[in-house]
Amino acid sequence: MSRWDGKTKGSLAGYKIFLFFINTLGLDFAYGLLQLVTYYYYLFAAKQKSALLDFYQNTLHLPIPKAKKLARKNFYIFGQTLVDRAAFLLGKTEKFTHVFENEQYLIDIRDGGKGGILLSAHLGNWETAGNLLKGRITPTINIVMLDAEVESIKQFMDSSTGGSRFKVIAIKNDLSHIISIRNALINNEFVAIHSDRYLDGAKFIELDFFGRKAKFPYGPFIIASKFDAPVTFVFAAKDGKYSYHLSATLPLTGKHKPEEIAALYVAELERKVKEYPEQWFNYFKFFV
């Protein structure tokens, strides 16, 4: 099973083709083209496919035919989330709708004045969800991430779409991202962190995930425990062709140990994966 390197998969040519079709022929055509493209990846992305099948068969205990069907659907929906991301960057949002379960929790966090830490995962499409939230609940969302996009892809996306609508806090070895997170929270901004993938050499925590020992990055939970800001777990899954279901959990306030936050996070992540197994996009080394 492959290890995560922090980089977006796909070629520069692929990004150019899909941006062209989204702009000229629309989302329906782009989704149609995805049927072919994602089937190719399903056939030849052996490591990612193996990771998915292992998860569906040995973790969710699905029979082989159902696991294969779900893996095929997973590749297709993942492709849709990338197209949706590009569509939002291009301003083509008129077809999209969403519902937000517990939206009031984020409003309460904003009104509390201490900022908020939003822990999420590679399930569904949190970036598109953030685009739906920006301006509605908060003017500023910061995403803590490895700034490891392939440079040619990053430059093309920035020049073609204007780039991300978020403020990116890049994780760096000098820990300067901690200062950036602190400043964002002081300014009553939201800080979103994916908390389900770790890099080799980084500190991790082992937790039971669907009855199997799995490695989660320790850093997000340390950050969530150290700052005096509410912590909530947020997810955004596609629940229709052009619709998303967003959710947030009751915010944690006060002092909590990293291990406590991690255990609560994993319990909520399990619930979401059960609800949307076809949108679990963690294709990398995960279980011990």
C-alpha cells in the first residue's frame, strides 16, 4: 500500500482538459468524461485500488463484488469532487446546493470571538464546502496543509482560476505555521485541518478505527488541545449530483488532552464513513 506524499494526483494535461470542458461545454459534459477517465484510474491505479479494496473487504467486511463496485464508484465521485473544486474556482456555482446540519454551531463559534478549529478528513469535499461557507458564516477560512502540489499544476490552476479562495497555512519544519494558526485564531478566524493522514517520520497516534489499529497524525490534536479556541469536527459529502451535505459537531471547549480529542474525532469519522463509504478518499497506508 502506498504512502501519502502530500501531492495532488493527476497530470497537468488532465487539469487543462477538464478546465477547458467545464468552461466551454459545462459540468454535465465534464461529469460524462469522468466516467472514462476514472475507469482508467480504477483499472491502473493499482496501489490506491488495493488500499480501497482492503478497507472495504477487511474493515467494513463487505463481500468482494460489493467492494469492487464501491471502489469503482469511489474513483468516480472523487473525480467529481475535483471537477466541483474547479467549478467553484471558476465561479460556476449556480447548479450547486447544500444543506448544513448544525450550522448554528459554527455561527456560535464565530460569535464567541476566539476563532475556531475545524478538524476534518479526506471524506467528501471540504474545500467545496468551505467555498459554500465563506462569506456566509465567516469572511476568512484558513486551511493548514502541506504545500506540496506539483508546481506546474499549481501555477496553471492559479493563473486559470485565480487560485484558492482560502488562506493557506503551509506546514513547515520551522513550526512557523503554529504562529500563523495563533494569529488567525486571535483574529477570530476559522482554521481547518485534515486529521486523517500522516507522513512518514511525523509523530502519530494509534487508535482503533473500525476494530483495526490505525495511525492518525498527532499534530492536529496537539494543536486543538493547546489553543483556547472551540474545536468542532466538520465534514462535507456529496448527497446528490450537484448537492452537498455539510455537518458540524457540538464544539469542544475548555482544556482537553490530545488523546481525548482524537478519540472523539475517530468516533465521528467512523460514523461518517459508515454513512458515505463511497466517499472515503484515503487511498494510502493507514492501518498498522
